Amino acid sequence: MAAEDQLPETLKPFFHRATEAQERLARLEAALASTKTDVPDAEIVEKITQMQSKLEEANKTVKQEKDKVEKLISENEKQRYRILHLVRALEDADEKLEKLSK
């Protein structure tokens, strides 16, 4: 309790609750360790397998969407490049037309 004596009065209740929680956690961990079996429950294994399948499916979907986004970004950059050159060509044509009309 030396650590608790050095705390301000406002923190002592929190320290006490934290200490109790640590003790309860230690008891729960000990109880869990004593009841743990080496053979996992079939239902749990099935649920884990289902969750892994769903996760793999979600990862595939995310990868597909990423690929789509990368393709769209690439296409967008190509279109911007084309637009830039079309605008420059239009400006050049306007300049030449202006020079001819003078």
C-alpha cells in the first residue's frame, strides 16, 4: 500500500479499483488456465472457419476495388494529359488564327 499512500486523495479510489480489477483478472486467468482443454470445441472451430472465409472474401473484394481505383486513377491521368495537350493545341490554333486575321 506504499504506492497508494503517495497518491493524492482524488486518485486513491481509482487506484483501489484498478488493484481490485487486477486481482479479479488474475483469478479469472487462473480459472481459465485450469479449465482449458486441448481439444477445441467443434462449434468454435466452425465459427472461426466461417469468419476466416468471410475475411478472405472481404479481402478479395477490397483488392478488387483497389485494382478498380488504380485503373480509374490511371485512366484519369491519361485523360488529363490528353486534355492538357488539346487545350495547348487549341490555344496555338487561336494564336495562329489571330495572326492571320491581323
